[in-house]
Amino acid sequence: MKVLVCDKTEKEYIEQMRAAGLTVDVRDDITAEELPNVLPAYDGMIVRSRTKVRQPLIDVCPNLKVIVRGGAGLDTIDAEYARSKGITVMNTPHANSASVAELAIGYMFMLARSLYKASATMKAEKWEKKAFEGVELGGKTLGLIGYGKIGQITATLALALGMKVLAYDPYVTSASGVKLVTLDELLAQSDYISLHTPKTKETANMIGTEQFAKMKDGVRIINCARGGIINEDAFYEALTNGKVAGAAIDVFIEEPPTDWRLVKLDNVIASPHIGAATKEAQARVGAEVAEKLIAFAKN
């Protein structure tokens, strides 16, 4: 079985696949323009968030049998169409969960204590001690939109900090130590809102002008899930009119963004989709990708 690695994958796990008898070629810098000419020769492909697998690409790859996405989401793949063509589509939904959850919690600390601004003033050789009175996370209410593995780990960490945790997830019926609520209840009661839901037809633009109006004044929002779940125009308005006191954003509807308005706001902290960018997560992703491809090839 011939496999094309289209995005960065740990070398240890590439060698593991080769040792199992797979022919593995690494082209982790391959462009979208090159893929239609190269991929038809392969039975399988490994992708991360960089490489998009859309219907036109699938149509020119009659030999393709399996797509493995190293990561949680499948929004970069036309997965249903691929499956309709007999292609197996797999991902590694839990490998980066802890890393994303820790980033969300870290962002909450940064927002609560204005750490980004405080650090920037020190680098500018300013001592503005009285300008940075923050708040404690303990005793505050965290609302989690999405209560899968990442949401659950985020909840565990938040509860350890003494926060009250609410969660909205229509697919979850029970949760330990966390109160399951409706979306409207979560919006109205939360001091912090953290998104941990995949981007689907149902969740695209699920947070817009109407939802911001239902939130507390001064709410803080963290999005380490997917861009486009929050309507960016409505987000910008809420951040500039005082409804949202601050936001931390790791994901954008376009990556890299073509509209930098959100990033440039003084009350926004941003990062370039680094939720899974830890050594531990990368190792777990690589191990799970190798395991799944080897098992697929044997079957």
C-alpha cells in the first residue's frame, strides 16, 4: 500500500509504518496545485489542517482508499463525498485534547489578568502597576459550548480552579460536576465562554448578533475550536461596543486571515491555530495515525 504524507508527521511514526510494510513517501510541503498530479498514484494519504481534500481532488484519485486526518476535525475534508466513493476517512479525535484544553485555560488566565498587555508595557520599559487590576477565575462561571473530550478536560481543569462549569451539547445527556444547560442559559449565566464544538452545518455561525445580546456585559470568550462558529462581523461589533470585555482566538474562518480586524483589537489575544502544537500532542497524533493506517493495510 502506497501512502503520501502531505503534512508534518513525526519521523518515528513514518518509520513505524514503513517497518509494517507500507510504502510511505513524505511530501509535507506539497501544494494544492501539485496534489492532483501526484496523489493519483497513491492508495492512502495523511493530512493535517494545512491540506484540504475536496471533491475535485477526490475525483481524480480513483486508487485512493483511505484518508487519515491527524487531528480532531474533518472540516478540511469532503468526508461524506469521499465515503460515497468507497474511501475510508479516519481522524485522531482525542490525541490533541489535553493540549487544546490547556491552551483554553491558559487563555482564561491571560484575559483575567491582562497578561499580554502587562508584558507589552514592560517590554516598552513602562511600569504601569496600577493599570492592571485583574480578576480571579475562582468563583466565576465558565460556559462550555461543546462537551466532547476537549470540553471535558477543560471542565476538569476549571473545576480544580474553583470555577462553576456549565455545558451545552445536544449530544450529551449526563456530566459529572458540570451542569448541562440550554445554549440560552449558558449565554446568560457565563462569565467566560469557551468553544469546543466541531464546525458543521449546524454550528457554523451559531454565535452571532442575537447570541451576543443574550450574554452578560463584560463576558470573555475563548475560541480554540474552529473559525466560523462565531460570526466574525458580530464578534467584532461585540468586542468594540463593550459587550465582550476580551477574547482569545486561536482559529479563524480563513487561515491565515485575510481580514485582520479582530486580531488588531486591543482586547483580543490571538494565535495562529496552535491548539495542538505541543510535543506531546504531535507524538500522540503520529502514533495514532500510524496505528490506524497499519491496521487498515492489514485488513
